[in-house]
Amino acid sequence: MTTTNNDFLTDTPLAGTLVGTDYEGWTDELRAEFDTHAHDGRVGSRLLSENGRVRVWEIRLAPGARWHAHRHVLDYFWTAVTPGRSRQHTADGTTREVAYDAGETRHFRFTAGEYLLHDIENIGDQELVFTTVEHLDSANAPLPL
């Protein structure tokens, strides 16, 4: 299992309520997914735009849907387009539940070699939509898509 360094979050701590540690409640399938997608740079379900400076992604999750494990290596921010709730697993074995308000935004910055490997599942009762913007001029090279 690839691990992550949670010290990368120099602007914002991980959000939400901690609901598990040490891979508590993780299925064998979920652990295998994290291994399979350990270097997956598709941080959203749809790439909306890319130029020499940024990649703009959308994540759109119906109730009960999830976006598989993926790795953030670039400085980025996300904005919740809709309110809602998610469950997220991170590669260090923690599980968090997070509530979002529409318009809520969080910024993340990574130094060389740092990353975040996580998934996201909509545990609310309405569609959950995010816009994520990655900065291509970050300390780490962009992952191939």
C-alpha cells in the first residue's frame, strides 16, 4: 500500500470527521483499488479544460456513487458547486466523512515529492458536484493522463 504524507496540506488541514483509522472497514477490493490507482492523475471524472497553466476538472457524483482512488501531486483547489456529504478514504488508512456548503473552496499545496492519494463517495441524498483546478506550475510534474 502506498502511503501519503499528510504534512503536504500547508494551507488547509484535511476536512471532515475522522471515522476510522488503520484501514478499519476497508474491503480487500478497496485496498486493491488504491494499489491499482496509486499513480492515477485523473483527479476528476471529466477534464473540462487544460492549457499551459491549469487543468480544470469536474467531479459529478449521484447519491451512492464514488470516484476511485486518485493521486494529487499538483497544487490545486476545489470548489463545491452543490452542498452535500462525502466519505473519503486516504492512503494512510484513514476514513473521513465531510459536509460541504455550495461555494465552499479549499486550497492545497504540495512540495516536491508530496501527494494525496484518496477516493470520494457521495453519502448524501443529492448529486454532489465539484470543480477542481490544478496548477501545472507546481513543485511536482503533472502525472500523465
